[in-house]
Amino acid sequence: MLGRKVKLCDMYRRPVASGIVMAEEKSKIVMGKKLGEEYLEIFVLIAYDPDAPLFVRDRDRETIKDAIGSHIIWFRDFVHLEEEI
């Protein structure tokens, strides 16, 4: 999925943002956490639901609108290729 455009979904499987997969390496640390088996590093492009909460928050980013233009981590199970939705 590296470099692919994806949709980020919330816990109800509704798309909340679009982004690009930047990393999948399990040992990479993003937002203070290892990606491991659970997460992907995503560059957030567009918010569909700007007020949707991030799964992992930090001091500066709590919602999707805070993350536009930055790299975040998102649960792999809630990341879908653009053409899958």
C-alpha cells in the first residue's frame, strides 16, 4: 500500500479523510508509537469529517482537521484503498 491514496475510516467504517500511505515498516516510530502490526503512517490530504477524532492524538492534533497536511498513524484495519470504497 506504500504510496497509495487511501481513505481513513472511523470506528463505524465511515470515511473521515483521504490520505497517502507513507510507511508500513513495523519498527518506524510516528507520533511517539511504533507502527507495529496495528498502524500505518498516513499523510492526510483532505478531511471529509473535519471534527472526527484521531485514533492517536498528540499535543497539537486531536481531530482530522488538525492533521491535514501532516503525518499521523491510523489503524491498518480502518485504512482502505480509494477504489475499495
